[in-house]
Amino acid sequence: MILNLIPLLLVAVAAYYLYKKFIAERLDSPQNNPTAKDKADKAKEKLEQKESKLQELKDIETNLADLKVVDKGGIIALTTYFTAKKGIEAFGSTPANRAEQLGIPKERLPEHRQKYLDNRKEYLNERQETHKKELDELYKKVEKLQEEKTQVAAQINETNDSQEKAKLQAQLASLENQLKDVKGQISKKEKQIANDEKAIDDLFKEISNDTSLTPEQVQKLETKRKMEETQAEIRKLELQNQKEINEKNQETLLEIERIRAEAKKVNQEKVKRMIEENNKQIVESIGEKTSKLEEQQVQIAADLKDARQKGDKRAEQIALKAMAEVNKKLGLVKGVATNLITGKDIDELAQTTDQP
């Protein structure tokens, strides 16, 4: 019964639009003498009519889809609007539907998304394995054609035979065409892979809004996604903290080494100052003792001269003995001065001494 009513419905729709067209033409006739405002109103009315017509056609399409009826006469009558069918269907697009178009069964969508989240690169490589193998073969073919092209070009340069050269040039042109064709295939294949990967990325970004999944599946996927994001953020913070700790430890070690070097340098300076101060005291002491001994020498020399003038042998022997004793002491004092640590010796001693 319903099938019999469809042709009548289509005829009624067509008659309705013919009548509306007739009325519109009458309104546009010169007899009506329209003003600019009237023309604008009529244009607006025509636009509204077209929109109304499109909506009615959409309603008809919906009814036909609900009834699951394919009527040859109806298809012919509706051919003019079928060009909009693709756009109409787009409004009903869901991630689950797109997944099936990409070769992912709706019931396995959560499983595929999980693999994608676990390792996107591995998932896409596995998905594109066949295409990438084909791509590798095409690249090998390009390499082989390039080698053949180089060889033929070399042969052209080497030959002087015009017929042989013409033959080789034709071969070279053929190779160039083959090369161009293979490169075109590569470009097409790479674009195909890129488009597929983009479609996969877009699909899994919108998966949480897919009403074809159960609320439990959506909640589970969303919870897992948030957990993974949190774990990734925690790992990032841990790595950052570890990096800062390592840097701080390195700074601390460098500071300790600097302090040790500074302390050693300070100790070395103290040792040097102590040695120099000690040398100064020794030199002053030697000067005092030397002066006293030299005074004693002068006095003994005078006593010795007086004893000889008097012929006092005993006094002379005492003076000579005293002179020898003074000379010995003077030699010892001057020997101490020659053995003092000075100059480079002080630096070397300070470097080997950590504590003063």
C-alpha cells in the first residue's frame, strides 16, 4: 500500500512546485509594474521557496530511508537533489561510523584506541605496514631508475654513432617518464598515508564524544586518558626534579672543591708568611750575633797585639784561643744565614703543606 502511494506523492510535489513557479512568473510580469522594494520582496520570497523546497526534499529522503524503499520512479524524480545527499549524511557522522570507514570494527574501537594511546607511533606503523613496504619498493625502483639513467647518459656522451645516440636518447626519455610516474606514485602513497594518519588522530581525539559507545566504555577510556596524562605529568616533574637535584649536587661538589682549593691556598700563604717571618727573625738574630762576635774579634785582636808588644806569651795564647773560638762561632752564624729557605724553596714547601 505504501509503495503505491509514493508515486502519487511525488506527482503531487511536482505539481505543487509547478504551480508555485507559475504564480511567481505572474508576479514578475511587466503588468504588475514592480518597484525596487517589490523586486527585493520577490527575491526574498524566491529564496524562501528554494529553502522550503530543499527542506521538503530532505523530508522525503528521510521518509524513504525509514521505509527502506527503493523506487525507480522516485530515484529519477529525486535525482536533482541527490547531489546534496553526501552533505546531508555528513551531519550524521560519528567517530564510530568513521572508524568503520577506516577499517576499524565498531566493537573493537576501544581496543584500537588503547593501542593508539599506549604507543601512537607503533600503532600507526603497524597500520601502515603494507603501504610503507610498497613505499620502500617504490623508492628502490627510483634508485634503480636513477642508476640506469646515469649509465645511459654516460653512454650517450661516449658514443659517436648518431643512430646509437638517438636510440640511447629515446631510452633516456623513457627512463625519465618512468621515473616521473614512480615519483607520482610515491607522492600519492605518502599523501594517502598522511591522510590516513590524520584521520586516525582526529578520530581518537573525538572518541570520548562517540555516542555509539556505552557510557561505561567512554568513562573507562576518559579515566584512563586522564590517568595517563597525570602519570606523564608526574614523570615529567620527577625528571625535572632529578635534573635540578643533579645540577645542585654538581654545584655543591664544585663549591666544595673551590673551598678546598681556597683553603689550601690560604694555608699555603700562611706557611709562606710563617717561613718568611721566621727567616726575618733568624736574619735579625744573626745580625745581632754577628755584630757582637765582630766586636769581640776587634777586642781580642787588640788584646793579642798588646800581649805581643809586651812579650806576654801566656796572654798571647789566651787571645789566640779566644780569637779561634769567636771565628768558629761567627762561621756557624753565617752558615745558618746561607741555609735559610728562600724564594722558590718557600713556594715548593708551602704547596706540599696543607696545614701551617
